[in-house]
Amino acid sequence: MNSQPSFKLVAEIRTILNTELGSDFGPTVFITQCSDLNIQSSNLKSGDLLRLSQAIIRAVRPTAGDEKAQRIGNEIRKLKVRSELDDLRGRESDPGIARRFADINVALGNICLVTGDFEEGKKAFRDAIRFTRTIDYQLKEAEANIGIGLLHERTDEWDEAIEFLNKGLAISEEVNYPMGIADASRWLGHLEWHRNNYDKALEWLEKGLTNAEKTGDDGMVGQVMIEFGLVYSDRGNLEKAVQWFNKSIPLLEGVRDHRQLSRVYNNIGDSLMQLKDWNKALEHFDKSEEYARMINNQQFIGWSLFNSGEALINIGELDKAIERGEQAYPMLETLGDTMGMQGSTRVQAIAYSKKKDWEKADKLFERVKEITDIIDSKYHTGQLLYDLGKMLIDKGDKAQAKKNYLEAKKLFGDIGAQRLLDDVTKDLESL
């Protein structure tokens, strides 16, 4: 039974497509995909929506981009689970139905994680927890707590995120649920990495990897390996970082996860760049962009562009570096990717400083500072101080450069970023 009338589903899907794709392209996509799937566009049922969302993602990705395609697909999936919830209303006291309520609410919460509907997601996960407690459904209770933790992580409420992830972890451990243990531990490690608590991050990731391997989920194992690489990269152990990144590649290739493959090649390129192997880094950034373009993922296209720009600076290709930073910025601004906006602006600022165009460099570095203040990261603040110090030396102001280097050195020492600490220490000694 589908209690939601077909005309209402059709109207809501049309609204989604018109909003995202425009009133010309949206209706065309809807009619074409329904026809290809042998679905009556005027008589949709909730059971049709999963196939329809997948077809629409494939149809619009090449022109609209992976991010928008996925957003449309998830909005349609959200309609499906809401429709399923409506079908069950009034039967909450039935234990079997209560279990279904819990499943569907967790599914709704997970979709809201992707679509950014954080309050709706929290409500869905809390409703799931309420139903799980009436029927002793601990696996789903664990998933719902982890989901609430991730919603807090998305809005940078890290203390709250850790609280709920630990709740989900404790329940998962109580019932010996490896997937829940792996998921919670992986994200706890990720949060500690963000907070520059690298030893604690590694402890969590070890636990996450052990349990991810028990699940047989190669995609999850590969993603935990990427997290290891990020921690070792920040700590300055770049060879070990590259080893972890490389270990993830065959697993991600096996599950055809082009998004994560783009991410990992970008990370390897970044590590090689820190090892000053500029040409090899450029090869990996090109590979990252290749995978990103396979699915038209604007975020990783942007990251590949500005990271390759930094490598180009170091081989003297300043104009190309500026061009890539300029190409990347609007992509990342549209997505609200603050770190990407900082990185693409930073590349342009450094390149103009190398060209000794101080006016443009100063304006761009001021913008980098504004974005870095939003990020509120010791790593990025130290990096900015270090970059500004280098420009001040080129300008001839060694006294102020030294002050910047000393501040950067303290920040790098505080977080244990050994590679950057070594670099700034060496430059201080040369002064």
C-alpha cells in the first residue's frame, strides 16, 4: 500500500528537479527517465523511487556535476522513506512494525546526513532510538547514535559528536557489532585528527581497521587506511603516509569508488609534494582529477587543480599555478568548501608573491587569513604564518619574518607536525 497519492509524489519530484536543474531541463529529465524505466510518470509509486533516483543521478551527472546529481538522488530517496513512514502510521505498537519504524528512521537520518537537513536528521535518529528501546534492537540503536554524532561532526560540534559516537561505540561493543565499532572508531579517529591529537587518532583508527576487516567491507577498510595516511602526513612521516594511501587503492578499485580514489591520489600527491618530488606529485594530482572527472565531482576536480598549482609554483610555472587556483576557487565556493577556498586562494597568493606582485599577493593573503580564521586550525594558521614569513623575506623584512616563523614553529610544535616544524626550524637557522 502507498498512502501518499501519486500526484503528490510527482509534484514533489518535479519541484526538486525544477529547483536544481531549471524549468526546462528538469521536466525533460523526469519524463525521459520514467520512459526509459517503463514507469508511468503520472502514476508514480514509492517503490519506483529508488530506481528513478539512480537513473536521474546517471542522467544529470555529466552536465550538472556529481554533487548536484547526488543531492537530487538523495532528495528523491528521502521522499521514498517518508512515504514508507506514512504507510506505517498508526501501527507503532506492533513490535514488528516498531522494528520497521526504526529501520526507516535510520535510513531517513542517513539521507539527511548527505542532504544537510541536520535537524530533520537528528529527529529521525532520535525517533529510531525511541523505537529500538521498545523492542531491544541494539544494532539499530548503535547506528542511530553514530548518526547523531556524524550530524554534529558536520556542523563542527565536535564535543557533541564525540559524545554520541562513544554511545554508539559502547552499544556496538556490548552486542559485538563489528560494523558499528568500525564506523564509530573511524570517525572518532577522524575527529581527533582534526583536533591535531594524532596519538589518540591512531589508537582509534587501529580499532577501526581491526573491526572493518572483520566486516569484509573493502570500501570501509580502504577509507580507514586513508585516515591513517592523513595522520602520518600531518605528523611529517610522509613515506608512511604514502604507504597507507597506496594500500587503500586496490580495495577502492575493487569497489569502484571513484570518489575515494580521487581523494587518495590527491593525498598521495600532497605527500609527494611535501617530499619535494614535484613532478611525481603532479602525476598523482592529474590522476586524482581523472577519477574526479569520471563522475564530474567538482570538489575533487577543484582540489586537484589547486594542489597541482602549488606543485607548479615549485617548478617555476607561476602563471599556470595562478590559473589553476583561479579555476578551482569558484567550484569550491559554490560547494561551500572552506578548506578548498583557503587552499585555492593560498596558491594564488604564493604565486603572486613569487612574481613580486606584492599588491595582489597582500590582498590574496588577507583573504587567506579571513578564511583560515573561519577554519580555526593550528595547522592552517601555522602554514599561513610560514607562507607570509617567506614573502616577508623576499620583501627584505627579516625581522617580521622571524616573528612569523617563531609563531608558526610554536603552533607546529603544539600539534606535533614534525615535517613543518623541521622546515621552519631550518629557515629560522638560516636567518
